[in-house]
Amino acid sequence: MTSNDGKLWDGRFEEPTEAAVEAFTASIHFDRALARYDLQVSRAHAAMLEEAGLIPAEDGAALQRGLDQVTREIEDGSFPLDPALEDIHMNIEARLHDLIGAPAGRLHTGRSRNDQVATDLRLYLRETATAAERGLLELRQVLLTRAREQIDTILPGYTHLQRAQPVRLAHHWLAFIEMFGRDGGRFADLRGRIGDCPLGAGALAGTTLPLDRFATARALGFDRPSANSMDAVSSRDAAMEFLSAAAIAMVHLSRLSEELVLWSSAEFGFIELADGYSTGSSLMPQKKNPDVPELVRGKTGRAIGNLVSLLTTMKGLPLTYNRDMQEDKEPLFDSAATLRGSLEVTAGAIATLRVDSERMAQAADDPMLLATDLAEALVRVGVPFREAHEAVGRVVGKCVRKGLDLRSLSREDLCAVHPDFPASAAELLSLTRAVEERNLVGGPARATVERALDAAQDEIRDRLQSLDAGGSPR
């Protein structure tokens, strides 16, 4: 057993905490990541206490000096961490007492660890959501740059992993630019929903002391104090929302990674990943393995699991704070780091991969990719689409059975199946025309894709400028 000396709650207890309990309940090994935010909160709280006349000016000055010293120690790695003090909040307060003595005891005036950690967490989420949004924008910019480089590269689009219709590679990249744009929007939305400050909510019911909650909210960059003290200390929906947004973004990264894995295989041969984003085999000298996208794909399971973990932790908790909520931080920190790393390596892999345009063009030259165009040729002369679809299906079946190239069929061959075919297959089918005539908004025609790329470029530029300027989420 160990002594309770130094714990904020010593007064109530006569017996020391069991060593096993101290080890089991300690969070210092992970919540130390909140140290910087905890110091911001403490500075704002100390300044408010002094301004409100709740602590003497000299004690307020001592607190600020001590907090500055703790900041320096944390930044240079010399800060002494004591696992017996449970968490980063108690460690900081204990160190303050070592540095400035009795005035350190005034810092916790009108404050609980409950509202303290809730505020720390919101500051962390605000910064981390911004970083995630920026990482997504930077990945989108890389995809956009590659799309412009490959705007005339044609490849098959797939459904069910079967060749379906021809598209531009730029159009394919734009699909992910759209996905990652929505992902960034989710993080921006989250930032807009964490504008209220929990500090001053106390343990659950505030305090009888005349705190200025508006002052601390302003000092920490929040819009307002939280409206309900019980909600402020017991809600973790902002963390759940971050984990949800991160999981969705990781799913999109995983889908992109899956394509990089497939496309870099000998069977596809569409791309080659740069050496710096590949690994080899310890046994087979010829191997070049797509480990980076494979790991991104694999780490997606962690992000999904982290979301499920916190949802499960929170689902049965009564108001207000319960110690179960300590379990919010490890999944949150892990998903933030996983997303950050995955965005960075995916952007690097996309920026440096080599595209085999000829191999893509060969795959897209499969005439069966134009079967829908053949049906639409009948539609243009008045044939109902279902009738046209059935006729072309019979044409395709004939080609498959007899090993014929669809484009080799004469008008007479086609009219033997349906009398309204207006020309031979060679005249009706063109890979270039198939892509260029799909010029509706959202289609793969060159001009349509160019407009989409320009619009995406403008949006990415505006969002990055807004983030650089510290602008609002919207």
C-alpha cells in the first residue's frame, strides 16, 4: 500500500490507496497529451480568479509564473511525472506547489477535475479537428494535381470489380476528392459545435463563488459558456463525433488504398508505387509490396473499433460524471494519430506513384464497355430502353458464345437481332465518343471534368486560406 499524500481528495480518507488500484486507475500515461491544454485552462482560470477578487493579485502572479515554468518543463521534457498522482491535472498542481508553495492551493478554487478535463478535451478536439481538416485538404490537393496531369488518361470504371464503362482517370480521382471533401466538412461541423466552454460547471452543479464564466470562455477562444453544468461535465458527444468523422474518413482512405493495392498488382498493372512507399520481401527478391496502402486499410479497423468503444462506454452512463469516462481518451488519441499518419502517407503515395496510361488504355479498349452506348443508339431512334437493353444483351451473348469482337458486327448482324439499329457497331461505338458524350454535370467528359477540377481547386484554396486565417468552420 502507498500513501495518499499529494492527492486532491486526501481529506476524506484515512487509509491509503492500494498500489494495484493506483496502477489500475491512473491515466497519466495517456492523458499527459492534454498537458498543453490543461495549462491554457489553468492560466485562464487563474487570471479570472484574480480579476474576480477571489485570490490576491500576488498569488495570481505567482500562479502565472509557476504555470510558465511548468510549461517550459513539459516542453523540454524535464517535467517530473508521478503515476501515484493519477493524472496530468494532479501532477501539474503538485508541481506548482513545489515551485510556488501555498498559492498553488488557490488554483483549484471553484473548479473540479470534471469541468477541467471537459474543457481540456474540447481544446484538444478543436485543434485536432482542424488538423484533420487540413490533412484532408492537402490530400485532396495532391489528388487534384495528379488528376490534372492525367486528364486524358482513360481506364475502365468498375462495378462489382468488373469492367463497366470507360472513364477518365481524372474523373476517378475526383470521386475521392468529393469523398474527402465531405470528410473535411464533418470535422468543420464538429468545430462549429464545440464553441461552448465547460469551465465553471464544477463537478456538476457549478459553484457558489462568483466566477466569470464568460471571461474564461473568451480567454480560451470559446463562443460562450456551456448552458447546462450537468451536460457540460458528462457529455462526450464531441469526442464521439470526432471518432465517427475519423472512422468515415478512414473508410474512404481504405477504399482508395484497396484500389492502390489492386492497381499495383501484375494482374492490373495500372500503377507502380514509388520505392519510398513500398517494401520488399525477406525471402523473394523480386517482390515490391504495397505495404503503405495495406496498412492504411488495416488501421481502418482500429478507427472503427475506437468509435464503437466509446459509444459502448457512454451508452449506459447516468448523469453526470462517471469514472468510465476516463476511457474516452485512449481511443480518441489513437484515432487522431491513426488518421493523421494515414493522411500523410497516402498523400505521399499518390504524389509519387507512376501511372501506366497505356495499360489503362488497353483495359479500356474492351468493346464490351460500350454495350450501354449501343443500347442508347436504339433509344435515340425511339426504341424503349428496356427493349433496347434486351436486344443488346442478345447481341452481347452472341459475341461471347462465338468469340466475336462487338465492333465487328455489321448493321445486318445487328438488325438480325433488332430491326432498328441505325448503323454498324463500328460506326455506333467509339471509346472517345463514349467518354465525351457523357457531358452531364458529374460526368467524365473532358470539359465537364475540367470544370469540376477548377471548382474543387477554388474550394480547396478557400478552405486552406480560411484555416490559415483561423476562420470559422463555415
